[in-house]
Amino acid sequence: IQQHQEIHVVMGNEACDLDSTVSALALAYFLAQSSPAPRAAVVPVLNIPRADFALRTETAFLLRDRGVPAASLVFRDEIDLRALHHAGLLSLTLVDHHVLPGADAALEEAVVEVLDHRPLERDRAPPCQVTVEPVGSCATLVTERILQGPPGVLDRTTAALLHGTILLDCINLSPAAGKVTPRDVACVALLEERFPELPARDAVFGALQAAKFDVTGVCVWHPGVSPSPWGQEGALSLTPGCLPGLSTEQMLRKDLKVISHDEAVVAISGVFEDLETFLLRPGLLQDLEAFCQGRGYAGLVAMTVSFNERHEPTRKLAVYSPQEPLRSTLCRALEEAAAPALLLQPLPSPWASVAAYAQGNAVATRKKVLPILRAAL
């Protein structure tokens, strides 16, 4: 940057979950390794502040376990993308999303490629290269891209990251969860064929799922503690109570996406706690109010998911807003949605400003709910 070299940033979405993170790291590594004499330096950027990384427990777990130290990562608050773009030095590849949030609208003209697995919401003119395919994990698209490239680029570490990400994203390739596609299954099989030392799927999925749903505290690294499916000498401790449990604000930040239109900005948080337990948190209403006021959100939708032993999901959601018209608009849109129908059933809520529902259509993930909420705004 100091030498005014062009910078090609590969960046996932603002939730910065495991799929976004690994897709950005793996694709950036592939581009850097496979481009002959690249004109630009390729930099994967995690689209959250560094301070939020500890809340991405499954991502911190997998990267640390595969020997990728947090010190080697670049976070959104450590690189000034707007200044780079203003200087004419930025090109931007988006993975696991294809629409930048309103705050980043000025960066749209720097986008040169999109790799995503959700329905296309806006067209992009050439020369921007767009790959949008309905697979379970964006890491599947990255894996396909790497496997089609020069031989020898895919190494053991990258393969393990992609393998674990696809398994977690596709709920261990379980058809009952409604996310996996034949292309996800094929990529996992190809990675295992190329790297037979990869650990068993059940062990990988179990470790990552435990890390993802751990809300007892921000987990920390302890050498020699808790077995790792990758055979490392140390692993993240997932012992309940390793640190105090996540606050409501931390839980809402852990898996957060934001939608906006005109003056209304609404947060959608994946919450890794049973909805009834979440709604009975001490001081919840004050916490929701402070969270939304502090970040300029007019409302918030909390979405929970749990899985039984057959990997079948149970989903619930809650809609909060102190503004009754907005809350009613969001609730009506969710209740009346037809593509897909969410099949909502009202649940008791202890708060007048919070509407709660059980979601009968358990395979309708947040990716499918986001367009419904955008249309409502």
C-alpha cells in the first residue's frame, strides 16, 4: 500500500462466518499462487473488526487448529478500502455475497468478480465476472475453482479448511437439513480422494458444530486440551464456563447481517441459543434497545436453529422493534411469505415489542429469509 501497488481484495460478507472466511482465504491464496506475475497484491480481508473475531468460535477453532494464526489475518478495520479505491488502487472480489451494504456503496465500482451461492439480487455489467450457483456452501464453488486450476496449488491446509467448511455449512451433508446439493457432496469426496489423511466427516462436523454453538464464553487455546480431529497437540477448550457466558450484545454480534432501505436499517442475527431461553435473558429488552440504538438499527430479527441427532433442524425467530409500524410490517411479510412459505406459528413473548414464532418450514435458512425482509423494507 505504501508503495502504491494495486491491491486485489477478496472479501466475504459482514457476518464473516466460517464459509465467508475460508472462501476468502482459499480463493485469495489460489489467485496469488496461480496468476503469472500478478500485477496486484492479493489480500483476503475478514469483513469484521479484529475485536469481533473471538466471537466467531468455529472459525477461530478451525484456523488455529490448522496452524493459521490470527496475527496473519487482515480484518476490515485494518485496511482502508475507501482510500485505496479513491487512489485507484483497489479491485475487489466478493465471496459468499454479491451486494455490498449501503455503507460500502462507493466500493461497488471496484468489484471485478463475484462468487456466491444465494439468489442473484442485482445484475452486474461486464467485465465483472459473476458466478452464482445454488450450492450449499460457497466453499464448494471455491473448491471447484481451485480444482479446475493449475495442479499443485491445493495444499493440505487449504483442503482441510475447505473440507471442514463444506461439512459444517451443509450439516454433515445431511439431506434432512435441506442445504446440501450433489456438488457439495462431490467436492467433499474429491478433497478426501486427493487428501486421504483428512479426518472422518463425523469427527470434523462434531468439533466444528460444538465450537459454533458454544455460547458459554469466548473460547481460548489450551495446548493439549480437548482432542482435535486433525490430530493437533492442542485444541480450543470448549469446556462450559471457560470464560463468562456471552452477553446479549456479543450473542447478537456473533452472526450478524444488516439490511437497509432509505431510512430503515434492520439487523438479522443468528442466535445460538434456544429462543425461549434467549427471550428470558435478564435485562433482554434493555439490551435489545441499547444494541439497536447504539448501531442505528430500527429493528432486529433473531433467528435460532437447533438440530436433532438425525441432523433435522428446528427453527424459531423473533422480531423486535420499538416502532410498532415497522414491527408489524416485518411480521406481516414473514407471516405471508410465499417464496418460500415460512409456515410461522406464534409463540408466547414476554415483551410487547418482541413477536416470537416457531418456523414450520425448517429448511428455510436465513439466506431465504433475507430477501423477504428486504422486500418488506
